[in-house]
Amino acid sequence: MSEAVQLKRKTITGAGDGPHLLITGGVHGNEFEPMAAVRRLMRLIDPTELLGRVTLVPVVNEPAFERGERTADDGLDLARTCPGRPDGSITERVAHALSELIRAADYYIDLHTGGTVFRLIPLVGYCLHRNPEVLETQRRMARAFNLPIIWGTTPELDGRSLSVARDAKVPAIYAEWGGGGMCDPLGVSAYVDGCLDVLAELNMLDQPQRERQVEYFVEDHRPSSGHLQICNPSPLDGFYDPLVQLGDQVEAGEEIGQVSDCLGDTVQKVYTRQSGIVICLHTFRRVKKGDALAVVLEVDRPTGAPR
């Protein structure tokens, strides 16, 4: 019989009554800013100033972290495996343990990065929940987290931590910052500040909100919105030479990069189908056919409200 997984966590119980917030990092084993941020939050949150409880899990996917890779040795992506099984493979058991924690919370924040292969512009997102109260709470949490891009996407994507929260009607947001195998101190600080600001928004801490940093607020109801791994796929295995950078404005039909074979004899150009901002870029030059090379957020102008 498979051994049950117990996620290593710390719960901080406040001096007064209040809700229960769950914050996780390391759903993928090679995403480091979240791990550092959650560990810092463990030291910063003062229980004498806190109302309610905060449960902090810096490294959800320990088996993947031990390998220094996105997944554990069963090859399953934890963010496609939830809610998992208590008697399954290692990733399925981790997914089950994570899902139990999510269902026990009142609110949830899941912190991510681009890992070792991608880099992302700082953004915070949520699913477009069909329950209007849950949706509005998620909007409030996302605004409070205060990153430049807020992105609401389809609620139809299953297997994720946020789909567990969706089904349990637990208001949940996720965040993305950086990647490329780095641990950017700016990203760590932004994640710490964002989590503390959400605690303040939920009346769990008393602290002033930071100056507003949100530049774009987009809600996209299309069925595949938010599925980063299917955007602008590579036409072949080979070497990727991007022609755009994160934050660039591009137009539909614009060339965003080229993929070539080892000798450079076969070269295929890649053209984006979207107009907007490059928010995610495949920065690891070795690519496989079908790998997402870039994600373009379709925006026309900065806005402070959903469009």
C-alpha cells in the first residue's frame, strides 16, 4: 500500500478569530521565488497582529524539488493531477494531500514562476468562477496582490490547484513571476508584499495598502484562456531564437521567433496569432515540437476594470 503524503507546513494562529488562508509554493519543483517568499512569510507574520489562521507550505512538491525539476520521477505534472488519489503514484498522492489542504481553507493563494524553461511577466490570476460572490472575492484578492497584470480566465481547466478550490467554492488566486531557473529577489519581495496585502484585504492584518501597480485587468472567457502551454507552439524540435522580449507589444501575424535544426539548415519562422503583450517566453533555447514559445495577452490599452 502506498504511503500517505504529509506536506511540510507551518500554521500561524492569530490572537483573534478570523478566516483561514492557505498559501503554497513549489507546486513545481523548479520554481524558486515562491519557496523563498513563503519561508519569509513564516518569519514575518506576527501572530499577535493576526486574526484567524495562515497555513504556509513552501514546497508542495518535495519529490520534484529533490530532483530539481518540474515533476517527480513519475513524470506527472502536479498542476494537471489534482485532486489526486491517496493510493496512487507519488504525484497523485501529493495532489491528494494538497487538495485536502485547499478544501480546509477559506481562501487560497498559489505562487508560481516559469521554472527553468519559461520566464513570465509579473501577473496574478484567477478562474472566472460561476458563483458571483466567489468571483468578486477573487477579484478583490487579485487587486490587493497588486501586480501589473490581473488575468481572469476560463473555469473549465481541470487538474489544477485552482480547480480544486473552484469545486470547493474557496476563493483562490495564483501568481506568476520570472523563472528561467533563477530566484529573483524582486520577485520574492513582491510575493511577500502581495500576500501581506491580501491578508489586509481579508481583514486578517491591519496594514496600509501599497501604491497601486495594476496596469492591465483582463477577463477572458474563451475555453482555453489561461492554458499557457498551448500558445504559439514550436513547429519542430530544435533551437529557438526568439525575436521578442517580455513586455513587448506585438501584432497578429508578427514574427516572434525562429526554430532551426542543429545545423541551422532547416529554419521555420513562428508568427503570433494574437495582438497584445508578450507575458511569457520560452527562454530555454532547446525546444520540442509543440512546446509553447510565447504567450501573448490580448489587450488594447491599460484599464482598471475587467473587459
